[in-house]
Amino acid sequence: MNIQSITHEPIEGTNNVLTTLIINQVPSQCILARLLIDVLGKPGIDNDLEMMGTGDTWTIMWTQPLAIIEETQQLIRKVIT
């Protein structure tokens, strides 16, 4: 798995930031989901994680947990190694 991009975008009218991760060369979305849950927590409880994709490219978005780009990169590197 490779990180294609990570972006943070302020959500207008709130104090929240939308984090968007695009990851490619994903061998299995089930494995990716399990690894993300291990690192970011359970969707609906610890975060508001959403995943969209097909084939080997997936887009993952969340506003919680909030982390700066460098922290997000470190978390995601844990997922893909």
C-alpha cells in the first residue's frame, strides 16, 4: 500500500478539519479497514471514518481524530507497514 496524498481542509463554520487520505496499491479493502480501525479507532464511536474506493485505490475521510499532517502521516505509515 502507498500513500498517494493526505490533505487537511477546514470545514467552513466549524472548528473541524476534514482529513482526506488517498491510498493506492491496496490488496484488500477488508485488511485496510481493519488496519485503519486498529489505528484510528472504531467508526461511529472513536471517529467518523468513511471509506470509498474500488480496485486498489481508496479514499478515506474523517474529521475525528484530529491530527496534524505529520501525525496523520505517521499513523498511516503504521497502517501500511
